[in-house]
Amino acid sequence: MNIRRHPVAAPLSLLILLFMWLPLIVVAVNSFNTDTIMAGWGGFTGHWYSLAWNNQDVRTGLKTTLIIAVASSVLSLIVAVTGALWWRNASPKARAVYDGLIFARIILPEVVFATALFFLFLKVHFSLGLTAIVIGHTVWNSAYAAIIVQARMAGLDPALEEAAADLGATPWRAFRRVTLAALMPAIIAAGLLAFTFSFDDVVTSVFLQGASDSPLPVVILGMIRFRITPEINAIGLMVMLFTVTIMSLAVIIYATAGSLGRAGRRGSMLDMYR
Amino acid sequence: MTTTTTTAAPAVDLAGVEKRFGDFVAVRHLDLQIQPGEFFSIIGPSGCGKTTTLRMVAGFEDPTAGRVSVGGRDMTGVRPYRRPVNTVFQSYALFPHLDVFENVAFGLREARVGKAEVRERVAEAIRLVQLEGREGSRPRKLSGGQQQRVALARALVNRPEVLLLDEPLGALDLKLRTEMQNELKDLQRGVGVTFCYVTHDQGEAFSMSDRVAVMNLGLLEQVGTPEDVYHRPASLFVADFVGKANRFHGRVESGGPGTYTVAIEGIGQRRVPGPDGLAPGAEVAVVVRPENLRLAPAQDGDGVGASVVDAAFLGAVRTVRLQSSRLGELTAAAGGAAGAPVPGSTVSLTWDADHAWLVPTAETPRIAAT
């Protein structure tokens, strides 16, 4: 029996899609709804947006989130790129271990890492706060970044740097003009991905924020605990649009950079992510 | 490109060069000179040390012992980016993030050549390899043959003293290979740059090269013109590597230098040309190429009798497999146009005295013939 042609398949898919998207549509619509309790459509307003924009907690949260997201994505990239450079010349055994560690960070529940880091920081008397959150985000964000950068690294002909040296480039120039330049689409995509993941994060942030300012997602969580106002919808839609824009940018950059053509490929379990 | 006479220093001079990787000896005591303006090829089976040799000239590997000179200058300790040589890599190693123009311009930009001159020289190099109009393409948009041309232009634009080519046609299909062989040869004659070409394909090397070196297991077996290497092989390895060879076991009785009287097992005394320095009593193999074996009807008296096992039609020639009670299994080449020898029929084999060559066999103490 062909499952794809089954009479139930299409309506069921539609239902699932609707179920997934309906909440988002409701949020979007209500962000412009005059009706405070959101019982029905009370007319169009931009009031919630100006309210959200002038909410001091939201502003502080946004600033905190941006600082954390930028810092942790830069750190993630450093970890991912240096790791990929090492990985290129590592023995198959060392590579397998490294790849395994990357997957562990992706597969294990975030809450496990957050708890572990929380206890670790307490144990070594590292004060919780912004820095702790940045480290926490970097731990799992760098795994995603590493997968993207490594996939491209695997597609790079190992002879490229030799070719550059052969054409008169010093090792540093060869690295910059060839390896780093060829990796750049992956680096940008990985950076944007890490940024959005960090921007969205609640769990790690809650565990590690200590007494410092909360990042935006935690602020939002705090707001709905008291009272759900249409203001939340406005914030939600803005966060959504922002995240989607950055994610799309990442995908577009990576896709248009395209394949690397014929090249000395090296096998990796990460190839399935290409 | 100013030095094209053989009186100048060799373009490449390898003196006592050795390369070890741990316990593995990739290249053993190699002495080799490549003359300016020469199309020189190094051939041998994979693992023979030919690519390692090329990489030592390029500077990617340092010799464990010995000295590499380019244009009379000692290259010991000179990093690849300071050497007056350029390489065409087997994988081409084109920069995937740069277009054709920038790939070709890469070396000039590293050398801080002025903008106007870069434009001019890149355009000239692109014209040379007939890629006009593709300047803006990324390498992955090009066919294998076009990528090959970009790699050539990218190397030649720097006007190297020596161009090193590492199996550059390996990835191309047969028809394109043949075309590129002709083009490479014309290109080399045109620009006059010394080419050092590495390949495992003897036919490819023969068709283009002024001289070839044959390597095996890290050892240089022979250096000479393609004709030398093919018709006057210095060892059984060379005889077999560069083409099909019929070999008959024998012993030198007298003679030399130049021509010897040899007792060939099964058929008796013959006059056979060979290298200098073979002493009477030396064990030798008499090598006769298939196309030099003449087949005649059996009634012709003085030949060696053999029966036809099989005749394979290959177009221009037929490969005839023969079985002789006196010489064992043989291969002969007959013209494709002539009638096919009938399997099972008996023929008489002869060869011209100067169409055979003596090769000392391994057990023979070799007297240095220089």
C-alpha cells in the first residue's frame, strides 16, 4: 500500500500543519487586537507594540539577550573553527571521539547540561550571571556550529593550502586567503544559527542567570506568569520575525555558497548533515 | 624562459636525494638532472616515489638526505612559497571560492604585482589555455578539462622556471586526455618552460616527453628518450613497465661493447645488441617487442616454430598469442589489415638482429655502464 497516496494522508498532514501554525497565527492576530482579554476581535491597534517597546524590563531583557547571543556565537565559532582545523589532520580515532562529543551535546537534553553547569559553577565558585550564561550557550551552540563548519571543511581539497603555498602564499596568507575564505559561508551560517539559538534560549539561561538581568525569553516567561496581555503577543511576533529573518539569512548564505565541486573529500559521520 | 641552452645549469638537479617516512624509504639515492626547456617525465607504478620526488622539488617534502637545486640554486631550507617553481595538482586544487580570473591571479597578487599588469598577464594566460569568456565562472561550473586548463594557467602565469605536473590528466576521460596531451606538448614548446611531468601512464609520457625517467620502489631504473627506454630498457622492470615484452633467457658468450653473442635457451646462439659492460658468462634476458616478431608460414626454414593460440583484433593491430615449445609463451603484433593468423596453425618466428636488446637479469653482477 502506498502510504503517501492513502486517503487519510493529505487531510491528516493539513491538520498537523494547522495545529502547528495556528498558535502562531493567533499570536500574530492578537498582537494587533484592541480587545485586552483577547476574547474576540475588537479592532486594529498598534498600541501593544508601543507598550512593548517602552517596557523597561523588555528593553533590558533584549539588551541582555543580544549581548549573550553575540558573545556566545562568537565563542562558538572560535571553538568550531579551531576544532575543524584540528579535525582535518586528526587520526580517524581522534575524529570519531570528537564527533561523538559533538553529537552528545546535541542529543543530551539541554536541562542536563544546564544542571551540570549549574553545579559545576557552584563547586568552583564561579559566580552565575551573564558570563555563566554565555559559557552555557557556547557549550551546546558550538556543537551545531562545529557540524556546519566541519561539513564544509570535509569538502575542501586538502591540497588547497599547498596550492596557495605553491603560488607564493605564506602559511598565514594561505590560511586566510584560502581555508578561511572558503569556509566563510559556513562560518557566517553557523554564527547566525548559534545567534538565533542563543536568542531563543530559556532553560540554560534560567539555570545560570543568578542575580543578573534576565534575557528576553526569560522575561517573557516571567510576564505570562502574572497576566497574559496582548503586549506579549507583540513581543512574540517581533521575536519570531527577527529569528526567522536571521535563520533564513543563514540558510540562504549556506545554500548559495553551494557545493565545492570536485574536491578531495574526506569521510565523516557529519557528512549526512551536508 | 631566458635559459634554453643545455650549457646553463640544469633546471632541476637532484643530487643523492633520499626521502624516508619513518622506516619506509620512498626515494633512494636519486641522481637526476632536468635540462632547461625540457619536457621531462617521471613514470612508474604507484608507490614508486615519483610523486614524492616532485613534492621535494616543489618544497612540500624535505629530502632526508641529498640536495635539490633549481636553476643552479640550492633549495635546501627554501619554503615552497619562495621557490621558482609552480605545480599543477592531480586534483587541480582550484580555489572553490574564487572565480577563474582570481584563481589565475592568485600568485600574482601574492607577488604584489601591479593591478594593470595582473589584468594583462591573467588575460594572456587565459588566452593561452583558451578559456576566454569564462573569467567570471567559479571552478565548479567548469568541466574537468576546463578546470585542468585553469590549473595550468594559474601555474604558468607566474612564469615559473619549472612547471611541476602531478598526474594532471588522471581525472579526464580517454578522448579528452589525448587532446590535452597534444595541447600540453604544444603549450610547452610554445612557452619554453621546463616541464616536469609525473604519471603512471607510460604512453602519455612517451607521447609528450623529450626524456623520461622510470622509477620503481624508490629507485631510478633508467633515464632516457622514450625510444631509448622502450627499445633499450636497462632492466626487466623497465622492459615490462613501458610495454609488452617477450623475454628469452640466455647467457653472454662473447662480444661487446655494443653487440654480443648470446646463447639463448632453446634456440642457441644469436647476435644481440646490448648495453656496454656485460662480461662473458653474464645471465641476460633477450627482450623482443611484439611488433618486432615476424610471423611467417611454417615452411619458411630458419625461424622458431610456434603455434597460434589466439589472435585479438584491436583495430590498427592484432595481438597474436603464441606458444612455442622452445621459447614458451609469446606475444606478437600483426597489422590489422593483414589476414588473421588462424588459431592452431603453426608459424615460424624471426626477428631482425638489431630489434632485440639484452637486459642483465637480477643475479648478474652489474658492471657500471656510464
